[in-house]
Amino acid sequence: MHYRRLLENHADEIICLASKYLDKGIATEAKFELFFEFYYNEFIRALPAPQDPVGIVDTHRRRATLASQDIIKLFNDFDLGPSDTIFFPSTDFYSLVGLESCKSFFQNHNSPKLLLRFIGVMEAASSAFRRPLEVAMMYIRSMKDAGCRISLSAETPVYADWLAEQLDQYVSVTPYGEVRDPVPLQEHRIFHVICPGSARFDKGFLHLEEIFSKIRIRDPDINITFSTQSLTDAEVVHHQNYMSKLYAIPGVKIFPSILENKTMDDLYASSDMMLLPYDAEVYKYRGSAVLMEAATIGRPVVATDNVGFSEQVRYYGMGSLCQDNDSIVAEIINCSKIPKEVRWRRSLQARSRFVADMRGAFKDWVAA
């Protein structure tokens, strides 16, 4: 939905297409047309096995066929011409397969422009290849060699630089596109640190017990509190001892794994800082939606260094980057002692710079 808002000033009409298996209520509310097949039940268990359009035999070939059929249907259902643009806000592996197999649709002067945005999540989602991301690059090179009009962007500077080297073309940097209004810091005594979003191991969930415990030792009066979300029911049963330790730490609140929007908004509003102890290898090129949301509402982050979004944290002054859990502990304690009005002014400064650059980046990329 936020991409629609970002692009609506640059197009006469915007049509948003989603998986045909998306909840119809969500699709209606977001004004999405149910269109594409779902190629990734192997990675994201969204469908019961009988509904999976891929099946269990020759899965790569079947996924490639479905993706190609979707691109053909796209051209058959819509009268696409040189003034039109096809935008993939999060490029995925099998969409690239489908696009490459239909590259003849993009080769002449009457063809639409293709915008591919990379966020480091589904571009390598194929078990058919040992190095699927390199195969994805091969598909894009094939389309470029055929003369297709392709413009590329990535969510982080480091990913954009890597793609530019691989594909020998300029790659824009377009961060996560949602812009929220600033949310003033609440008037409360405590300093509230939150870890919003799904509780995943690559997001550092297994670091939280050490971080929370060490701060509690240094802050026995509980001037610093924490909130996080729990693991899913399927994962909790395998980590009951760890969850018990988390629950036992004073000043820690654990929310369910899935929250309603209102509850999440209230959690954001109550926060003073957001904790992002992400895995440096998994997030080597990836950005963080939580980071961007923190920036736009006016909250600093404390995060692992050497991740895809580290340059953005440094450049915009979004918060602090740390090498290990002890550094994170020290940074949270130090930040909690900074006067609230000083923290708020710093966050507004970071927000202003980031939002202006983000909007300009999307405008320049789309209009190029």
C-alpha cells in the first residue's frame, strides 16, 4: 500500500496485483487484484498441500511454468505499451524466471519499462540450484543482452553496489517506502526498549536473554524495560527453557507472535528505542522494515554492525551500531541517561533527512 502512495504522483493509474491466494478481505481493503500463482510454499507454508499449485514432482519446472504463464497472462489481460511500467517492489526468483522466458515482450520500442527492486529476501528462493542468487543474476543479464528496458534498485547501499558490479549498470537505492508521522515520546519515567516484529533467530532473538539479563544487573531499579514478541507456537515447544528465562527477567514483557495493528502501533508509541541485534551474515545485504519505521516515527535504534543497513544508520544518525551484546548493553544504558528532549530532537533530525532522501530516491528512479 505504501508503494502505491509513493508512486501515485508519477502515474496516471496504478494497478496492484497480488497472489490469488491472498486473503480476500485483505485484498479488498488494500485494493489488490488477485492475480499471480504462489511459487513458494516450500519456503513459506501459506497453503495446505492440496492447494499448492506446484505439487511435489519436478517442482522447479512447475514453478518456472507457472511464473511464465503469469507473465503471459499479464500481457494478455492488460494493454501494456511503452508508456507503462511493470514494478516488482520485492523481486523474487521465479518472477525473474518468468520474465526471462517472456523477454520478447520487453525487447521492442512498444514494450513497457521494467522496474526491479531487490531487498535480499526472495531473490534466491530456489532449492534447484546451489547458488540461486547467481542464477538470478544470469536471468537479468539475459534480459539485458536481449535489449529489455530494465531499471534496478536495492533497499540498501551495500546491496545496490554489489548488484551494480554483478550487472554492470547503475542501481538506485530505494529504502522501505512507508512513511509514518512522527510519534512524540511519551511522558513516563522508564526507558522502554522494544524488539518489534516476528521473533526470529536471524533477527537475534536468542541474544535477548543475555542482553536483558545484563541490563537488569546494572539496572536493578528497573528504569529500563523491554518488550518483545514470542516465537510461534511451533517453535516455542523447542525452546521452552529459553522462553522461561526470558519470562523470569523483571521488567520484560513478551507479546504474542502475531499482533493486531492497533497493538503494534501502541507498542511503537510507548517505545524510547528499538533493539535490532540482527545476524550479520543473513543481513549482509538486507535492510530492515523496523529500522525504517523507527526512523519515520522518530525512534533511535541500537543494532548489530556490519549488516546491510549499517551505512544508513550511520549516515542518517538513526542510532547506534554495536559489535557484540556487551556493547549493546552499554549503549542502551548510555542512551537511557540522555534527556528526553535531546533524544527527540536527534530523532527528528534523522527522520527529516531520511524521508527527504527516500522520497527523492523513488521519484528519481521511477522517472528515469
